[in-house]
Amino acid sequence: MADEAAKTDSGKTVVIAIDGSEQARNAFDWYKNNIFKDTDKVVLVHAVEMHEILNSQQWYATPYSFDKDTLFAILEKEKEKVTAKLEEFAQLLRDSKINGTVKSVHSSSPGEGICKIAKEVNADLIITGTRGMGSVRRTLLGSVSDYILHHAHVPVIVCRH
């Protein structure tokens, strides 16, 4: 009980899934406007899906080969995109005057990566947005928010708007 009281006084660790989409920004804004406390530590998590990189349109622009230089150039371009997004997310924290960090994780699925980071940082809460897919599409394709809801070790808030 004393540990819980100490944790409450020192704030909670909140993981917010963020990918640059309007839905992710809405989730961040919801946190900031509704439950943010100065003592919280926020971890913005950007999950880079590996098959997304490997299925990139850039591959179709190259002749079918495994030219090492071409491969490295494509991966470097992807790395630059991710780095730019991470800097944008870090600026969002600074502009909002929120104590936090930005993490990027490579995983087979975004939900898996977000849950992995949440465990690593000993999160107390995960917040994510949702694209509002219909139940049929969500069942067939799966969704990041569904994955997090079913696999997270802590409470999850899914922001619809």
C-alpha cells in the first residue's frame, strides 16, 4: 500500500502510441486535456512495422535484384523518415511542456511493439487512438488497438475521437 502511495505521488508512467496520424494526435491531446499530471512521465512510442518497410513502394522502383547498395539506400531513407517523425514527436512533448521521451521500436506488428515497450518502461497505462474500422474489417485485418487491449499488462484507454 505504501508503494502505491509513493508511486501516485511520483506520478505514473504513461505510454502513448503515436504514428503521426490524426487519431494518434487525438489520443495525445485527450491525455493532455483530461488526465495529465505534472508528475507523470510520458513515453511516446512509434512502432515501425518491419513488413511495412520491406513492402515499401521503393522496392518496385528497383530492378529485381538484391543489390546491397540499393538495399542500404532504401533502408537509410526509411531510417531518415523515422528519425524525422521521432523529432516531430519530441517537439510535441516540448511544446506541451510534458516530461517524457520518444521511443521507436521495430516489430512484426505495431501492437506487439507498443506492448513490449510498455513492459520495458514499467508503464502504468497505455493510451492509443483508433481508426474506427468496422467490426468485419477489424476482424479480418486486426487492429493495433485490439491487439493492445488483448495483450497489454496494464490498463488501456482507446480514444475514438
